Amino acid sequence: MAVAIETLLASSPDICGGRPRIGGTRITVQQLVVMYKSGFTPEEIADQYPHLDLSQVYAALAYYHANCEELESALAAEAAEAEALRRRHQKAS
């Protein structure tokens, strides 16, 4: 039975802040993109998440490549927020 690609990903405002994710999971496309950009192959990413299959990883990466600007902007915003929190924590210590 063929699987429609669009059924592999999901997005809803009440789960993971509305970020696109693997359907039926809380694993976001952004999480997989970070691994991919760190040098992991799709096969290695799937190995790290045994409940995902390779088609789900490839669907997430295809979504990233089709929406690169949007996702890169979201990743940059998350990195900036993490850095601000890190600095705030260092000042409090």
C-alpha cells in the first residue's frame, strides 16, 4: 500500500508550538534538521530514533529543503533565545 508523503508530517498549534513534526510524534522537523546539518545521514538519524522509519526522516528533510528560509529563520531565533538564556544564567551564577 502506498503512503502519501503529506501524511508523514503534521502540525497543530497545541503540539510542539505548532512546529512541523513527524506525524504521531513530538519529534520536530527542526530537531532532525539540526542533526542533518551536524553531519548525520538520514540513515543515522533514523537509527537515533528507532520508532521512526527512513521515509519519515526523508519527508522531514524534504520539508526542510522546500521551506529552507522559514526553517533557518526559526532555527536562528531558537539559537538566539538559547544564547540569551545562557547569558542570563551566567549572570545569575
